[in-house]
Amino acid sequence: MKKIVLLVENRPALAHPVRCAIEREFDDFEVVTVETENDFRLNMDSFLGNGTCPLAVISEVMLPWVQAGPEVPAIPPEVKKGTFRKAGTRCWKLFRQHRQFQTIPWIYFTFLNKATIGFDRHSDELTALVEKDGGITPLLEKLGDLLHDSAGMRMRLVSGLNTPLAECVGELS
């Protein structure tokens, strides 16, 4: 079974090469792409509902609420207030509110810099920023670093255990 990486990118011309590069570099990964903030929320609800988690999330910061169409789902007040410029950080905040998602690496992949997105307020130790103008290679390197970092792997292992941590201390040493 392939491991899922969730890619949140509204531009297919950018999403396609990222998806191809990740799936080529990590042959046991499958990239699931969503294009809007609403799609992200629906996917998150799906993960919660079926008890699965993506291995990592790669997200643009500026996203539309939905793609243009005849039926637009109700726009929550925080989306109206923050507009598309904060969509990725709202998605990160919603994601991190759920215990099972707190140890999953998140990479902002954007043309914006840390100051512009307020990275200090919208990040944690498993969150990184890779600027798109550097190309796909730095993204692949950061994804590999976050997934193979021993502290991060230990956190993901601990969060996935069904037994209390006190009973597993010897196994984790």
C-alpha cells in the first residue's frame, strides 16, 4: 500500500511536476492533490472519518475557497475575513488542531517568504517553508529530511502506538 502525501496546490501546471517528482523520488508514495481550501477541509474530514493520515502535507499559502462553479459551499467567517492570502495557514491551523495530525510534517511550498506568511505564528517543529522559486529539488530534500529526521520519526512512532508511552520506554531507547 502506498503512503499518501497530500499536495494542496491550486495550479495544475505546478501541481503536476511536483506530484511526478515526489512519486519518482519516493516510489512508495502516492500524491493526492487538492486545489482549494474547501477541498482540503473535505479531505481532512475524510482522513478523520476513515482513521488514516497522510504521511506529509505540502501546501501553497494562497488558495481559493473553491473553484468557480454554479454551487459554492457556504464560506466560513474566518475565510471571508482572511481571504485567499491566508488559506494555507488556516488549513495548517485546522490540521494541527487534531491530535492524530500533530506529528505529520507540513511544508509550505510558496513564492511567499516567512515574514509575509507569519511563519512564526503558523508553524511548529514539524513545519517548514520551501520557496517555489528555488525549484522542486529543495522541496524533495526538505520532504526527505522531515520524514527521515530521527526525532520526527520517534514522535510519529510514539503517536501511533496503542499502548501507553510508559510501557514502551524500553522499546524507544
